[in-house]
Amino acid sequence: MPSFTQRIQNLQQIGPVVEILLTPSVPYMQSMGINIATIKDRVVKVLAMIDTGATGTVISKGITEKLGINPVGTILINTPSHTDVSCYQFDAQIVFPNNVAIPSIVVTEAPLQGQHIQYLIGRDVLQHSVFIYTGYDNSFTLSFSVHLFPYFLVIIFFCNSNQNPVTFRRYQQTKRLATDAQPPHRFAFLCVLLFALSLRAIPRYACDFERGDV
Amino acid sequence: MLETETKTFEDRLPELIKTDVGKFVLIKDDKVVGTYSAIQDALKDGYEKFKGQAFFVRQIVPVQQPLNFANNHLLS
């Protein structure tokens, strides 16, 4: 599971901030026939804050000029002081520590007041992750998970049916329903098959999380 | 930038809702280039067709919900 952990002195005052790298998105680079090695001057390091109060991800004005990308849309935003402000949206790649990368995410450009924060990581990123804020340890962890849950439900259901190995042995011993029961190796095969399927069943967005080249 | 595309989207929204609600529309100038099931497909097609120029991608929904931010770093 791709993840990273940050430890920050006085986490309560500073907040869950992390240095990330921004680049033009991977689909952009692929279509333009460029790669990270050829556009090193368009890789920007920014300080980002994880913000559970933000619907989407925000990038400070001016950063996109360094990235050399054009907008891919507009959106209205509401803030504590303004409503229905029209802002540009851009497509960019985020690279977290440990080379945990999101190759393509649409971010909203807005003025961010304050000297240190240039990027807000909103719930559009968090919806695909596990965010653990450990206040007493001054640390936080962000992990990106695969969706295995439905397949394990099926396995649990199967374990509780009368075709699992335990009941199979019981039926063999009592000489009842031996013809109906499934041999244990079939159960093992089913478990392996379901596990393999679960690895293939990662949603499209989660598939986009991959180790970056930066 | 993107004023023409935004106006085109607003003008064409009623008919797009009838046929492609939930999909993502790609617009360049006053032309609807296409609709796509995933935003990544719309972006990829936009990059390939317009080679890094600005274009407009938006989900087709009856009511456009604004993004909400509680952080007072924004636009203060």
C-alpha cells in the first residue's frame, strides 16, 4: 500500500503540511511527447496542507505559470469570505514523499493567503486514501488503499456455507452429503481466485496511483 | 481565458443534460468536441487534439455545485 508518514514539531500549530512536487500531468506529458527528464525546470516544489474542510484540491496562483500548463476548465468556489468565485482549473501530477504519485488530478487555482502554504490537499484526494492524524505523536500518515472489502465478504460468506473445508470433513465423517460438498482444494482455489480478482478490481482512479519518476 | 467555452457550455447544457448527463464534456471555443465517461478520457483527448492549449472540461450535471472551502487562507 503506497503511503508516507510525516512528523512535524508542533503539529497542532503548523498543521498537517508536507512538501510535494508538482509537474504537468502524465497524460499531458505523454501527448506532448515529453518526460520529466526534459522538463526539470517545470517541476515545482511546494508546501501543501492536508485540508479535510476543502471539497477539492487548491493550488496557489502563480504556480501553474512555472508548470507551463494551461487551464482545462473553470469552477465556482465558496470560501469563508466569498461565494461563487469563478476560478480556473488545471491538470497536474502530485508527487508525495516516498514517490507516492497521483499522475493526473484536476486542481483549482485560487489565491492562498499566508507565506508558507501553496497547496491544499482536499477531499478529492482524500476520498481515495486513509488519513491518520496522530496528534500526541506530532505525526500523520497518508495511505492509498485498494478496495478488497467486497471480495473478502464473499469469502466470509463462503466460509459460513456448508461447502467449506470444515463442514466438508464433517460431512465426510458422517457419510452425508459427500457428493454435494466441494473438495478443500476447490475452496483454496476460490480464495486465490478471489484474491487475484480483488487486485484487479482497483477502481480506475486508484490505478492511477503509481510510483513517480521524480 | 475560457470565457467563450464557459458560455458555450452554459448555452448547450440543456441539450447535453438530455443525452449525456453524468458524463464529461470537452469544449474548445464554441464547439463541443465530445462527451466522455471519465474525466481522464476527456483530458487525454483534449491534450491530443489541442496540444497544450487551454480547453474546457466539465461534468454534465443539472445543478453545478461550487467547491466549498472552510480554510481562511483562501481569498481573505
